[in-house]
Amino acid sequence: MTNILEEANQITHADRQKMYGPPKNNMEHIAKVSSALLEKNITSKDIVMIMIATKLCREQFKSKRDNLVDIAGYTWILDELKK
């Protein structure tokens, strides 16, 4: 079994990119839609932080490997957005 970081790397660099496109573009799109819906500026970094918070809440409710893998993946995306 691969470790959580290896699995997150695979997901963010291959599987999810094929499904949703590059993470930066996907988060920017989500931020634009969210900004329009909420009538306030939401950044792509805000979206990633919300996704991390969502996974932390889910992990607190019921521990699943998927939550930890996704947190690792979102952490990488957040780092990429800061570049």
C-alpha cells in the first residue's frame, strides 16, 4: 500500500487533473462561482482552506484514509497557489 503522501501526489498530479483540469484553474473557477453566489470576493486560497476544513470536520466525525489523503493533496495545492 502506498503512503498517504504518495497517494495524494498521484491523485493531484494525474487522476484529478484528468477529471477536473489543473488544480490552480479548478480552484480559481470555484472561487469565481463562489464569489458570484456570495456577492463577495472569495479567493482560490480561501477555497482550498475551506476544503481542508471540510476534510478535517469529516475526519473528526468519522476517520477515513480518504480524508487524510485529500488534506495532503489540498496542502500541496495551497502551496502551489502561493507561488
